[in-house]
Amino acid sequence: MADPTRRRALAAATRASRGAIRLAELPYLAQLDIRLDPKDPAADAVNRALGLDLPLEPNSAVHTSRSSALWLGPDEWLLLGRPGTQQKTEAGIREAAGDAPVSVTDVSAQRTTFLVSGPRARDLLAHGCSLDLHPRAFTPRRCAQTTLARTGITLISRDHPGQGFWLLVRSSYAPYLTHWLLDAATEYLVASGAPSG
């Protein structure tokens, strides 16, 4: 369950940064782990059912207005969708795959999602992430399983630089990561003239 106190603290930091950063939690996203052979004809049927092509390039992501698909491995993807859509989406995948071997697991309760955006988003994340987050290196539509502040996350660069990043983190680590984000954001609150208290 999303913690209202956590959401209020992130919103307060966003206001105090005066546009430098935006922090928010996007709770309850539908999350399905999909395993299938991308060379199997069933993969094309699954792509049609999803309304997107599962990405085949390592560490890439595909976004539509309804969902996002993240490459996790040669035969594994994480599908993100609107809250409450997981059962219908899972049924559609299974129907499209027919008798082909496919694994679809609802992992929606496993993680929560944070949004980090704004002109200083990359700087904020660089405080705790060892990936090269320069726009030439971590371009839009990229994803990576990495660590932020010694916490395992899946980092997603959205379609356009202004859309920022999504951070998927295990729900049990969400309070810790919230505190870390707020602490890392402090310099942007002070730099923008807002009290850091």
C-alpha cells in the first residue's frame, strides 16, 4: 500500500525545489513478468495482443500510452501498465500465446515506482548510482537493473528527457529510498533558495 506520508514528503520536496526536481510515487502500476522465446511465432501474436513489440535490444524499453515493456534478458520482459489491468493483460497474453510455452507472472505487489524528473534529475540520481547517466550514454527508452544508494532498482529513462526517470524498487525498500531521495535532493532545495529544514 502506498504511504500517504511518503507521498506528501516527496510532493513537499518537489515544491521546495522550485522546478529543479520533481519527485513522486506512482503506486499500484500493473507489473507482469513475461518469459517466452522471441523467435517463436507466438511472440508475434503476443506483440499484437499487447499493442507493442517486446524490445529485443538489451536494456531497452518501449512505451505506449497504455503500457511499457522493459528488456530484462534474452527471453524475459517486464510489462508495466495502468493500475488494475494485470489480470486482463495476463489473460490476453495467454490467449495470444495459445499452446506455446510462455510464463506470465503478476509481480505488481513486489515493487513500487518512483518518478524523478526535472532539470537536475540526472544530477540527483548520480549521487547514488554508478551508471553513466549522461544523456548520450543513458538515452531515452533505456532501462537497466542497477543499484541506487545500495538498493537494487530497475531504472527507466522515459521517452523524452523532460519525462525523467522511473525507479522500480522492492516495496520493502521504498521507505529507505524515499529518505535517500529526499536527502539527496536537499542541495537542490537549498540551491533554489528554499529552506532545507
